[in-house]
Amino acid sequence: ATAYAEGDSVTFDNAAGGTITLTAARTPQTTTVSAASGTYTFAGAAINGSGALNKSGGGTVAFTVANGYTGGTTVTG
């Protein structure tokens, strides 16, 4: 794990998933989510900016707030 800085690419790859609580809106370059079977839930604040969301694996991604990222969404699993 490393500290996040605005514009970083971020990866969430715990096979079981988990809850990610954002304390403020974030603008990552890319957000990659790979959960083999679990669910990743993003809560608290939005993912914004021009970055993309890439989802792979058999797990699920859920959002509890509307997001404003504009880089598109790619689902490969």
C-alpha cells in the first residue's frame, strides 16, 4: 500500500473485495478493480476527472454515490 496522490492510478485487487470509503471526491488517472468473487463497494464521495474505470474478474463493483469520471468504463469479467 502507498499513499494516494491526485492523478495516481489506483488498483483494488483483493479477491474478496471490500468497502472503499472516500472522504472527499478523488480524480485518479485510472481506477482498476479486480475481485475474483467478492464485491467492492465505493462509498462516501465521487470518483471524478478524466480517468477510466477498469473492472475485471468475477466479482462485483457497487457505488453508493453518483460519479463524474469521463474516461469510460471497461468490464472484462
